[in-house]
Amino acid sequence: MKKYFQKLFIAIVAVLTLGVISPSHEIWTTLQPKDDTRETDLPSLQKHGLQLGLEDSIFEREIFAQTPSIEEILFNPAKELVYLKFGSRIGPVIKHEFDQVIFPKMSEVIESTVASAGGLDNGRISITETPSGNYAEKIFHVSDTEAKKDLIRFHVRTEKRPQDGYFYNFHYHTADDDFTVHHSLGDIYWSKNTPPKWLS
């Protein structure tokens, strides 16, 4: 009776721990009485499928099968760099409008540039540069790391318009025209008061 109870205990532990503690572990041999010279019948436990191994887990196979998406590699870091540039004084005021109007356009530009550069499969595309502070324009650059050159440069310029006040003009430059042309993404109104510096 004790032998059957011991086998049942081993099987329950193996099932509950999903095979992390397997029946062949040394701890189970210490449970046998010292005068018992018989070995535990482990092959019969494995034959009945009571031992579950982590290598059989479908979750583990799914994790390794997933490849990083453009959101993980480029969109999420891009948004983090934009918020970093906004800082704690500008961010709360314009964040909602940026998320609704500017960032979708920014994402489209990034996606089309990545597609024309051969996609993400080669692993050459990355976001470089930290955003600049003070009143400088630079937010981030999307670069080809193998060729060591920028593909797109995203900037935001503070503009003072007479009678209207201050606006933030979001735009980008491309390598196709040697970064000379401003491609506008849109404007966000600040106020008639002078805006704070970036990163503040």
C-alpha cells in the first residue's frame, strides 16, 4: 500500500509542476526505505504520460516563433523619443493631438521608407539619435545601420505667427532630396505665450 501511495504522490507532483520536478529526480530515491533494493518503476510512469516536460509546451514554441513587428522595432521607440522631447511641460498639453493627428502620418512615412529600404527582415533599420533640447528641431532619425546613413529625419520647429501665437510644425526630411525639403506632417497650436524649451 505504501508503494502505491508513493507512486501516486510522484505522479501528482509531476503533473502539478508540469515536469519541472520530474519523477527521476534524486529526491524521489530518498523517499524509498533504505532496506528496499528495488528501483522505482519510472518507465511505466513515462509510458502513461504522467511526466510533462517544458520542452513540449506550445507556449514556448510560440514565443520563439514570433518575429518582432514594426511597432516593436520602430513605432514604439519613435513615440517614446517624441514624448521624451516633449518633456513634462509640453507633453501633457499637446500629447492627445499629436497621437490623433501627427503620429499616424509619421507611422505611414516610416512604414513606406522601411518598405522601400527592403523591410525589417535584414535588421538594418533602426532609430538613432536622442532628441535635442532647448529650441532645436531634431526628434529622431531612422537609419540604415549597415550603410551608416540616415533615411529620414523627423523634426519639430517652433513657429511664431503674428496675431495667432506659437505653433509646433512637425515635418521630416528624406535622403532622396539630401534632407533639404521640408515635408510637413502638420501643426499643433501652443498658445500666444512663449513655449518652454524641449526636454523640460
